[in-house]
Amino acid sequence: MKAAGRLFLLGENVKIIEMTDSLIEQYLEYLRSVRRSSDKTLTAYKSDLSDFADFCANRGIEPAAAAASDLRLFIGDMSLERKAAVSVNRALSVLRGFFRYLARFGIRSGNPAETLKNLKTQSRLPSFLWETEMADFAELPEKEGKLWPARDKALILTMYSAGLRISELCSLKLANFENEYSRARIVGKGGKERYVFFSEEGTAAIKEYLPARAAQIKAEKPTDALFVNKRGGALSVPGARWITGFYSGISNLPKHIHPHALRHSFATHLVNSGCDIRIVQELMGHANLSTTQRYTHVNMEKLKAVYHKAHPHA
């Protein structure tokens, strides 16, 4: 909650705040323990719900009993504050989930947020590398001979060939692997388990890196993490992000390459090769098919580019 906003709240509004704090904490605990939401998600949810609670308290409204008209005023205030459409839509999504929770556990009836539509946002295609660009990028560690070439090549190919999130990459352990490092079982967002698979080149890079990894592990501080730093400890998410950024900086590719771009490249290449969109969804660990479908737009952009380049009247 915003502390500054509370200094002027007296009487009944104080009771509203106390009740709301309790409901918000209950909901966040539900997301944490049952839905297994990440700390990042919980922080974002708490921020949006606290803003809504402040809005309600300043108007003498009990948040749990808010109507759709109250929510429209809240969204209107966000727009007047020039909040980005994506921020407004995230707040709407948070409120839908919050009121769905309240209705499910009998705290109120109905969900006033369900009738509210998201604001229109400009559709942005995900950043990715074409197949030849990806091949060049994967060769950089060996070609440049900097940092830790064997580890870094394995890191890039592992992330790309399995379409991993950077958090999933850093949480990979040797015990997760099966079938001679050609597949692994991982836990993704929301605690959802899935199998991922590695290309022959990716598997070969992992096997080539393992002896050097074993030599780096300290006997007094052993770790089962696949990727380690030069001190022998598990590689952190910031560390993996820094490594990717380093190679992006020394590459000749005309774009910034971040870890998620490798995941986007994986999905784009599968779609471009004709892979069924639902299979791509499963491999990516997406909860909703609509998230995966944006990669079909990438394929469409490629077709348009080829058309305009080849057609004599284009």
C-alpha cells in the first residue's frame, strides 16, 4: 500500500484498509502456495491491488464490494495519470483474478471486472534471430575464445534448442537430464512440469562442457546445477543474462540479442518449419494458445518480406 496515501484516511476508511490488507494478503498467499506464482508476479499483483485499495479507501468504498462502475473510474484515473496501456491491462487482469478469488470463496458474488475490456495496444512482434543469424551467434564463443567458450556455447545452444526461459536455464540440474542429455524435465511458470528436447548440436555442446564443469566444482561446495560460474557456484540469472549480452555486444548482428530472443527464435523457427502450433505451445510451456499464436505473425511478416522483394509490382 502507498504509505503517503494513508496519512489522510480516518474513521471508516481505516477499517476498509485493514480489511483490504487482509484480503490482499490472503489472495497473494493463495497465488504463492496454490498457484505457485513467482516472486516477480506477486510483487506486481501486490502493487496493482494496493493502488486499487487506495483508490477505494479515498472514496469510502469497500474494495470487495466494488462495482464495475467503480473499476471503470479506477481505470480512468490510471489513464489520466498517463499510465501505459499495458500497465492498465495488467491491472485489469489482476483485478479479474482478485474478484474471481473472492467469488470462488464466497466473499462476494459475481466478478465486476469480467465486463471490462482491455485497452488496445500496439502489437509488437517478439525479437528473434533468423536461422543463419542463430548459427553465427552460437559459433561466437569458440570463434572469439573469450570468457568460457565450452560453457557459453553449451549455454546458448541449450537455451535456443529447447526454447528455455532464462530462469529455467539457470535452474537446470544434471539430475533433470535423460537419454544421454537429449531431453530434460523442467519446472516452468506456475510450477508446471514439461519435457524439453535438445538438438544433436546442443547435446554435443553439453557433453563437451561437462568435463570442464566438473573440474571447476569445489569439493566443499558441490552443486548439481548444469551451468556454473568460474568459482564453481551455480550460474545466476543475472550472470547468464550478462554472458548473453557480452556476446551480443561483440557480434556483427544488427540487433540486440537478449536471452528471451533465443527462446523467441526457437518458437519462430518451429512455426516457420510447419510445426503444429499446439506442439509449439507445449514445448514452450505456454498456458494459453494465444501467447504462442504471435509466432504465426512472425511467419506472416517473413512471407510479406519475401513477396515484396520478389514480386515485380510489389
